[in-house]
Amino acid sequence: MPIYEYRCESCHTAFEKLRPMREAEQPTDCPRCGNTVAKKELSVCCMSIAGGGGGNSMPAGCGPGGRFT
Ligand SMILES: [Zn+2]
């Protein structure tokens, strides 16, 4: 399952959650306040980073620990 980033609209806590792709767009429950108002944020993972520079490198933002911080 892919990891999606969510942000709670109640307490604005950002967190990551493993979800089935078909449920990714649905609001999920916040681990902090418990409200089911957390919406998915656009993730940089596995999307075109750096706007297509023409390089031949693999996407650096994918995989555990490979995220830009
Ligand atoms: Zn919350």
C-alpha cells in the first residue's frame, strides 16, 4: 500500500498513513485529536521532482528514508 500524507483540518497535524489507493481521497481520522477530518495532501513522492531536468537519475524522493526534508 502506498503512503499518503494527510493534514487534520481541526488541529492541523500532518501525518502519514498507509492506505489502499481506493481510499486515499477519503478523509481519515486524526491520530492527535481523533476527528475524521484529515484530508490528503499532495505528496512529492513518486511525482516528477525538479520539473523534468532531463537527468537519468532515479526519483530520489521515493522509498523509506529517501524523502526530502
Ligand atoms: Zn486533528
